[in-house]
Amino acid sequence: MASQSKADLSNVSESFERGLRTRREVLGDAYVDKSINAATDYSFPMQELVTEYCWDTIWNRPGLDRRSRSILNLGMIAALGRRDELRLHVRGALRNGVTKDELREIFMQITIYCGVPAGIDSFRTAQEVMEEFEG
């Protein structure tokens, strides 16, 4: 994978382009544009890696639908205690058809298997995102 400057998106791989489409569909244009535009020559290779391998190679595999992948991500990210990523993926889960009631059940299960602090933080984060998502 050749390192690109953020200013030169004309020479990205097909995998990057497919991943970028998927990333936009799940996370929204505003977030993706902000991430790509904030990348520097130093950090753009990370954007390439995430876009190609996470959003194309994994998210575009046929074995699971996006809704299922969102549910998995919520559990893993909550368990890791990554609040900013959890905010992002709650929004993605809502875009992928996960309902508020299902989010509640997911975070109840996280509370039992990952601990009360992870569950409380997950509920708090999800509530904030749902209010923003609706507003």
C-alpha cells in the first residue's frame, strides 16, 4: 500500500474507494470527510489502512450483514472502554438498522459480561448519540 498525501486522493486503490463508500454509508459523510481532511502526510497512511482493511476487507465481506457487524463492534468497543469510538459506532448502528430497544439490550448484556462501569458508560454514550441523532 503506497502512502498518499491527503491532498492526493486521485491515486488511491480500488480497495480504498470501496472502503470509503462503505465507511460513508455507515458513519456518514460529515464524519468521514472530517477524518480524511484532518489527515496529514504523517497520518494519512493510517486513514488508508483503516479504510482499506477495516471498511473494505472486513465490512464488505459477505458472511455478516452490516447490522450484525455493528452489534459486534458495539460489544467489542464497549469492552475496550473506547468512548469516542463507541459514540461513532452507536451512530453507525442506528444507521444500520439497530433499534433503540436493541441498543438497550446490547448494553445490558455488556454490563453483565464486561462490568458495570462499561455498561453505565455505554448507556450514557448511547443516550447522548441518540439525542443528537434525532435532533
